Amino acid sequence: MRARITKIVLFLAWLGVCGNVRAHVGSPTVFFQGLAGNYPIRVTIEPPGVVPGLAQIHVVVESGEAKTVTVRPVRWDVGVKGSPSPDTATLVPGETNLFTAQLWLMASGAYSVFVEVSGPRGDGTAIVPLNSIATQRLMMTKGLAILFAVVGSFIVVLLISVVGAAIREGRLEPGQEISPLRRRRGWYGRALAATLLSAALCLGKYWWDSVDKDYRFRRLYTPQSIQTELKPNAAGNPELELSFVPRSRLDSTPLIPDHGRLMHLFLIRDPDGGVFAHLHPNRHPQEGKDATLFTTRLPELPAGHYKLYADITHESGLTQTLTNDLTIPASPSGLAANQSLAETDDAVSLAQPTVESHINFHEGFRLGRGFPDTFEANQETRLVFHLTTVSGAEAVLEPYLGMYGHLIIENSDGTVFNHLHPLGSVSMVSQRQFAEREKAGFLANKPLDQYCTSASTELSFPYAFPKPGIYRLWLQTKTAGKILTGGFQVSIK
């Protein structure tokens, strides 16, 4: 019975019954490294492309002998009490600390995976937020379509023949000859059966086309656009207005601050990536606390075409990256000189991302990368950076927006965008939201992650590049009261 249910659900997933919201762009895999009690763990979740669907989960227990590892999907609106019982992850053969499991995500929306580790160090739990959404429309292969067409046609012809034979001979005595009247009735029956079956097939196709259209236009995720307008404010300074319209119940919940800001806005000049800006728009003061209209004064940016990415987090735990393009003119009419970035968390880099192994900053610091400039797609790795003075002395890192480091990754064609922290790709405020709903705030990681202390010069980010291409990486950190932004370029095979 269980195998039959599994087949039915897999069939529904194959048909494409799906959901609709996704954070970041083109990079579905979720990465997390943190603590489950006294166990440092690294978690990778490959969400399904369709919903319902199976999420593949890998858990590495980096120290401590774990006896059991369990995983449990918890939806934002039902909590642990309304969730299925935990599944036990299995130890990968030949490994001592790598566990794997599969979890069904049955609905679209904001989820968290509760990862519990048990062993000599006691029991510990980590919360890994993720969004359950549909990113694929699975197509039937040509060979399978031909096979179904042949089998279907045979069944239709067979059914028409059975109806005709039943009307023509169903009430005949054995050995009795078929009269011309019965033959005519048999053909009438065939014609009626063919008409009814044709009507049923047409209705079925109409129903399926409507379901497919609803899926493609309402359920299949596409990055949501954010509307932009550049104009001077009352003081004559250039101001950027941003607005968006919620599309579902999930993204209609109120926004909450992530790293102390309601919105993190990234502007990247296209196509060279030679200008990078990380800004923090505020809600329009006259629109109220639930407004979706934001404004920010622009720093002095060179003219050109820019890709725009806006990260927001909802009270439900849902995270989104809103996208659009923006053209900044060379001399906008009526716009005065731009403001300074002093004493703000905004930051701008006017340097071209480099393929070199290090960057020297004018402030007297050097940022080096501890990884090659070529990777393979979907190869899990750690992107490691070292910050020192130009002379090689240690540079003490300081908190920047509640973290010691931020890593922004963009494919040169704009189809991939991700905002990482040393903790991974998860939203820390979403993690805290899930923990507090379960009255277990202690399960949320501290604002400053344990993988980097203020005395360390190393920053490490777990990631796997999702597709081949040229990628730009901007590392942002803070030292001696200065925000440093360094850009690197890597090639993915």
C-alpha cells in the first residue's frame, strides 16, 4: 500500500503540481553550517523542482561521534505539532560522518528542516530554513509521447469495436445469423461511441490545458520584479523609488528586518560588473508600516545599465529576491551631486572583479582568496578569504550588518544571484522566526556566527555554483571602522 501511495505522489509530481516563491535567483540549493547542540554540522538541501516532491538532504557532522541524525520538515503555518514525525538519516556506506535522507515537501511556501543530532555529546537541534517552490515544468519525452499515443489509440479503437459488437451480437442466441438491421445498429453504436469518446478527449485536453496554463502562469516560480523610478527628492539629490505588489498569501505577510534592514539592495553594472553597490532603502515615510514602497538616495554611481536585486524577508519566514534593470544617466536633469556614504552601512565598489589571487585596498589592507579561479558546476566547496594588512599582519574583523562577512555571487548573465554568509545561504532572521514560533529561541544562531571570531582573518562560505559560466564574487567585511568590498571573478566549467 505504501509503495502504491509513493507511486501516486511521484506521478503527481511528474505532472507538475507545484508552488510559487523563491529567494535568491537561479541557485536553489540551500547551504548551512552551524551548531546542532555541541555538534558542528554542515547541511546541504537540494529542494525538489516540483511540489509535492522529494528534497535530498546531506548532513556532515564535522566533529563528535554522532549516533543518529534525524530530519523533519516543518511548515511555517503549522509548526512542529502539525508536522510529520522525523525521518532518520542513513549513514552513507564507507563514511563515518556523512548522513543522507529524503523528505517530502507536500505544499509550497516557507519551510524549515529541523536537524537533530544525538551522540556522546548529548542531543542537539539545528533549524535550516528553506522555501518550497516549483522551479521546473517537467516535459514528456518524445518517445514516451509516441508510446502513449499508440497505446491510447489502440484502447479507443478497441473500445469502439467492443461497443459495436455488443450492440450487434449481445442478444443473439448461439448460432443465430446476424440480420442487416443488427449490423446497421452496430455501426450506429460505433459512431455514437466514437462521438462520445472524441468529446471526452476534447474535454480532457481542455481541462489539462487549463491546468497547465494555471501552473505556468501562477504556480511556476519566476523571480518577482520590483518597479523602479529615479527622480530628484526635495533637496535635489537623486532618489530611487522601489515598489512591488505581493502575488500570494505567503508574500503578503509583513516584512521583518534581516541584519537590521527591511531591504538589502544590490546594483551591479551590466555587462562588465565594474560597479557594485550595496544599499539599504527605507520604507516611504508616508506609506505606513505595511507599505511596499521604498526609497533610497543614490550614491555617486557611473552612468550605465545596472542589474538590480532586492532581498526581503517576510514574517512567515519566506525570503525573496526581487529583480529589475535600472539605467543611470550620465547627467540626469535636475539631479544634484550625490551624498557621501560616510557613517552609513551602504557601500560602493568601482573596481573591476579580478582573476588575481588578492586585492590591495587603498586603506592599507589585502584581501586574498584561498580557492582557485576555476570550478566545476554543482561541486560543493568552501570559498575562503583572508584579510590582512598589506605587510601581512592580522586585520581584526568587525561586525558589518551583524556578520563578519557577506559574499554576493552573480553569474555574468544575471541568471544566478546569491547572498551568502559564513553560516551559509539561509536567512538568519527566518531561522529565528521558526525558533521563536516553537518557543525555542535558543535554537537560532547568534548574530555573529561561530565560524569566524573577531580575532580571525579568515572567512569561509559554503557553496556550489549551479551552472557553468563566468561568476563575479564580491566579499564585504569591515575592519578599522572601514567597509571593504573586494571583487573576484571565477570560471565554472
